[in-house]
Amino acid sequence: MRLQHDMLPLVVSHVSYRVDGKAIIEEVSFAINDPGLTVLLGPNGAGKSSLLKLCHGLLPPSSGSIRWGDADARTARQKQAMVFQRPVLLRRSAAENIDHALKLRGASAAERAGVIEESLAWAGLGDVANMPARKLSGGEQQSLTIARAWALNPEVLLLDEPTANLDPSATRRVENLIRSFAATGRKIIMATHNIAQARRLADEVLFMNHGRLLEHAPAERFMGGPSNPLAARFIAGELVE
Amino acid sequence: MQETHRKILSAAAVLVVLAAVASLVFLSSPKGPSITVASTTSTENSGLFGYLLPIFMTETGINVRVVAVGTGQAIRMAMKGDADVLLVHHRASEEKFVNEGYGVERTALMHNDFVIVGPASDPAGIKGTEDPADALRRIRSSRATFVSRGDDSGTHKRELGLWKALGSLPRNDDADWYRESGAGQGATLNIASEVDGYCLSDRATWVKFANKRNLEILVQGDPQLLNPYSLILVSKQKHPHVRTAEGQQFIDWLTSEHGQELIAAYRVDGQQLFFPDALEAAKE
Amino acid sequence: MDEFSNASRTALHLLAEMHPDLIEIVLLSLRVSLSAVVLAALLALPLGAFVALKPFPGRRGIVILMNALMSLPPVVVGLVIYLLLSRTGPFGVTGLLFTPAAMIIAQCVLVFPIIAALTRQTVFDLHEEYDEYLRSLGAGTWQKITTLLWDGRARLLTGILAGFGRAIAEVGAVIIVGGNIVHSTRVMTTTIALETSKGDLGMALGLGIILVLIAVVVNTAVVTIGGSASRRTL
């Protein structure tokens, strides 16, 4: 199935983001036209996380503009969901965590009950619905934040290093959820520093380093041989500064 | 399930708020008419009010709320309009209060007497002395510990009067033996019994006092130690909200033959603590 | 030691027979302090949360003030409220002086800064953690406040109980504004002060024992809530 996307294209033009005069993101411009999974790849400190937050309207750009279709980033946020590297979970049960997010997005009580059950089942968390969310394992916690995002039925899902703190089996579990999410035809943008993960999931790659966008290419071409020398060294497994 | 949870919670919150507000309202609304009496501590601590007020309440339906503080503080309270009736024992202050227009008139109620208590060992050798001034002179010259109320109460004022009659008040360099407790009669007696000191006390508090230990009465019976209590109705001219009718009713009741008999009948350990004066005074 | 054992005997006797005067005093203490804490919490929770979330000029000053007010001396609070509620004071017409309501107000003033300061700190810390999530979902200020207060419930409850502990153990303010009137404004602490001054140590110690028991119960509750909260949800 293919969703009607009024969020696309995402057009980022000449965006810079500075904190105390230090440039975190510098003169980044790109456009994303297609649904599917875009991976924001680069070493730690490349500015991936900041770029995601700029796109989600959580950070205001110092200069430049970000448009999702006809909407600016802050307005577009209402039809998006974001998952953070460290799962932000409320001090409540798994089910109540989803309930809380749905309530903030204005869902009625009747709608919520069904969606909560459905999304927990989707993420394989049916058994722990009433467990305190923060007592779940790392993999379960991140699965829960993705289930929470799924429950919101967003047009765009933003993922910031969702498996950076997870062991391999938990990573597999979360990746499966991301694949299943992508299969619904929604737009997903995921930041990662993990090349293998990018290989497994990406349809398209944005390669960043030191706050600059160095390459934007379909995943297959990028993995086959990036044109940027730094990107080439990065996917060859060298340490990139 | 989440929804019912929420509903129960908000219902509980509302209930708690209501309970708090209700308790504020309920707690602050006395049932029936009530007056506030600013009184010296001795009448309260001796149990006299505990004995008289329930009878007054039954007979008149008026609830009397007693704030027991030292005479000085009681008078200041009444001057600020925070009491309807004053019951104190320092004649000069009472007359000043009435003359300045704060009180309607002074009515003699009853008396008891002051006693000088001290350790049975009596280091200053005052036992058997009749003149209280003489006793204080001996305490001063032997620099035996004396515990003063130091709180501007009627008893304190009386004690200062006795020192003044000796020529001078205790000074700063007397601090080694002259201690000011700055507290009520009972607290002061507690200190005296703890440090084996001498102390001036009204008889009523002394008799009721439960922690005497080595202390005993050493000087008593001199006319200088007479302790008369009076009642004053706070003036409506100064404080229009004063409950004059109920206040006057309380004064009339206490000074009536009936009230005076009740006062005379009050006993602690078989001992009469207060001696009615009102009928005598009314005759004059 | 003899006095102590005598006083203890009287105290236990009073407790054992549930002496009506004792019960009345204990109940009044509980009612006054509970009302004070509930009122203080109703004011301090939203205010503390607001200060934590909304930057405004002078906020730093307010935070410092709130922390300083936590150690407000009760007698000073009592004195100020006495002057305010006195017949000749600005709120004299309310006729609240020497009533339990005056005591509730005084204790409320004492407890408010404790709860407000703790609320601010709790909400501030949680907000650091939840901010991006809440903004991602477009939560409004009120939704943020309710979320953060609810998720900080374990710590907040601990603070509220600490406030209750301060209120019920406090004597300086209530004796001034309440007047220690029999059957009206006589609470545990003022009775202890009075009975001690009368040298009647049994009643004083009996009430002291109850106060200590309440303190133990409150602190057990604090530990239990804190413990179970960290086991289950934190």
C-alpha cells in the first residue's frame, strides 16, 4: 500500500545551526522526494541528531529553512513521531505510555483503548502491557517507544540512533519493527553511525561529517562506492575524524 | 481501565479539596455565641477555668475561649482588640488600661496570694521571715540563685516591685544568681526546681504544680504578697466588634453570689486556691 | 530517672485508656496539619511546576527565595500572621485569630515553601528528561505540568509528607496564632509546651509519644513510597 504523502518533499535549504557561535550544522541543503527509509549516516558528532531535531522542529535553525510539503517543521511535527536514542519513557506502565502520547495527540478514550492493544501486539509487547515501562529490558523499552510512535499513525517517523545502546538480539528486534513500519509506506528518517545497519535498512543515504552533508545517494550506489572520499573510507571501516 | 483510573483520581482530588475547605470552615465556626478572654496563666494553669467554664457554658450557652498569657501580653492583646474580656492581676496596669479608654471598668473578682518558694536546704536562710522584702534582701546578699519570670507578667511586675522597694532592681552584674526565665509560672518553677533556686509564685500555680521536688514554700502570709485578680470588659468605643453583651454576662456571672461561691468552693488537693472579693468590693 | 518512669507510666496509662482529652487534641492536630498540607500542596504543586517550566524575569530570585523560605522560623511566621489577623490588623475583620483556621494558615505558610521548592526541583529534573518527547507530541503547558507532576509523584509525595512532619511537629507559630485555647485550638505541641510548664509531664510525654509515632509512620511511608517507586517505576 502506498500512502498519500502531503509531507513530501522534505526540502532543507541552507540550514545552519549554531550553539554559542559554534557550528553544529553548517549550510546543509537537500531534498527528499520519495517515501522509504532514509539513513542519516556518519560518525558520532557528525550532527545527525541535531539535523533530525531540526527537521522535527525541536530545534530552531540559526539560518536557512526546512519545509515538509507546504508546512514548516513545527507544524509538520503534528503528523510525525520521533524516537530518541535513549528511550524517553514515562514512569507508568507500557500501556499508559502509549495512552499518554495518544491523549496528547487528542485521541478519544474509545479510540485509544483499541490502538493501545493493537500497537502493543504489533511490537510483541502484549505480555508486558501493564509492566512499569522503565522496568522493561533495553530492547523492550525501545520497542515500546516505536510502538508508541506507531500508535500515533504518523506520516513520518524520525529515529535517532534507536539501537545504539542495544545488544545484537535487541537490535534485531528493533530493526524488525522499523522494517515493519517502513512496509506501511511511511517516510522514515533514521540517524545511525552503524554502517552494517545502514546496509540492512537504507533505501537512501545522507552521509554527514562535522555538521556538513557530504553525500546524498541511493543506498545501493552509496554502498557500492561513494563518490566522497571520506564516505568511502568510512564504509571501508576506517576511523573517520 | 486508564480512564476509570483517571476518574477515580480526579474524584479523590476533588474530595480532598472539599474536605480541606470544609474543615477550614467547620473548624473556624464556633457553635453558638462565644467570647475570648485574655487571661493570666495562673487562672488557667490552676485548673480554675477548667472547673468554672463548663458550668458557665451549661447555664448560659456561652462558649468562653481562654487565651492564657502573662498579664502584660494579655493587656496588649486586649488593646489590639483581640479579646473581649481581660482577667489579670496587676493593679497599676489595669488602671492604666481603663484610663486610656481600652477598658470599661475594673471589677474586683478574687484574690489569692504569692509565696516565695525555694529549696528545702534554704541557702539564704529566708525560712520563717515574714517580710518578703527582707527575704529578697537575704537572697541578694547571699547571691543564692533566684529565678525570675522576666516576662512582664503580673507576678513579674510584683516581683520587680519588691526589688524596687529594696532600693534597686537586679542588674546585669547580678546575672550569676538572678536568672530570668522569660516564661510562664510553671516553666519558671520547673527551672527553679532544677537549679534549686528561689522563686516568686502565685499560690494557685504552686499548689497545682506537679514537679516540686526539693522546692517548698518558705515565705508566705504577708499583706505585701496579696494577689488580687480583676475583670475588665474591653471597651466597645475602641473596638466596635467586642462582644459586650456576652462579655458583661460573663463578668456578672463570675461576680454574682453564685459565681463567687463556685470560686470559693474550688479546691486542689483539699486546698482553697482563690478567695472571692467581688461581693465585698461591691459593698464599698 | 524516677520522674521519667513516672511520666512514662502516666503517658502509657493515658494512651491505653484513650483519654478523651488526648484523643481530641490528637484529632485536632491531625485535622489542622492535614488541612494545612493539602492547601499548601494545592498551591505549591502548580506554582512550583510553573516556576520550573516558564522562564520569566526574576525567576532565579524566586528560586533562591523559595529555597530560603524552607527554613522560615515558625515563630516569625506566627508573629506575622498574628499581626495580620489581629482585630486591628489588615485581616482583623475575618475574626480568624485564635481559631484553627489561623493555625491552618500559619502551617500552610510554613509548609508551602517546602513543597514548592521540591516541586520545582522535581519538575525541573523530569523536564530535562521529557522535554523533547513532550514537545515532539506538541504538549501544551498544562499538559506538561500534569505529566511531570504525575510522573514525579513519588518524590512529591515524599516532600508533602516531610511538610506534614514539619507542620504537625511545629509549636512556635500555632501557639501564637491559635492561643492554645482548650477544646478549640489546643494541639499536641502546644499541649506539650503547656503541660511541661505545669510540671505535668505525664500528659506531655504521652502526647510526645504519639508525635514520635506519627513521625515514625510518616517516615516509614516516605521510605516505602520511595522504595516501591524506585522498584516499580523509576
